[in-house]
Amino acid sequence: MLFGREQFTVKTEMGGEVIDKLYAKELVPAPIGEFEKLPEDEKKLRKSYPFNQRTYEAAPGIICNQDVAVPMRDGVILHADIFRPADSTAKVPIILA
């Protein structure tokens, strides 16, 4: 299981070769009080913070902020997904998608 979540594969052809794409079931949001009462195995399938569909845990320790407005020098505003460490306040390189 990927990160303790249910997973499945889908056969896909790429460049004349058949490969398996791996997918994992999405985490289910739960209020913090309810989350704390869950058994440990159930906590792996839940989110422990108020869920915001624009901010989610992409993988253990990685937070994704979706559609963040990024102003450019010429005044144009681009929207990007920003992936960052969940437990760090240090300046780190970021990945924009």
C-alpha cells in the first residue's frame, strides 16, 4: 500500500511499451477532534486538519497549495501549485507546477 492507502494500477501504453500507472485513494478530511479519537490504522486514511481543497498533503511531509496567484514584474498574474515541506519554516527551493 502506498502511504497506507488503497492503491490500484492502470495499464497504459507509452512509446510502444505497456506500463502500469499507480494510483492511490485520496485522504478523507476529518475534524481535528474526531481525528484524535480514531484508531491508528484509520488515521492513515484521514486528514487531521480542517480540509481546504486548495491545500492538501501531497505525500507524507509535503504540503501542496493549489492555484496560488504569483504576480510577475510586468503585472501579469500567473497561478501555480506550490509544493513545500510541512514541518519547516526555513527558506528552501520550491517546485512550481
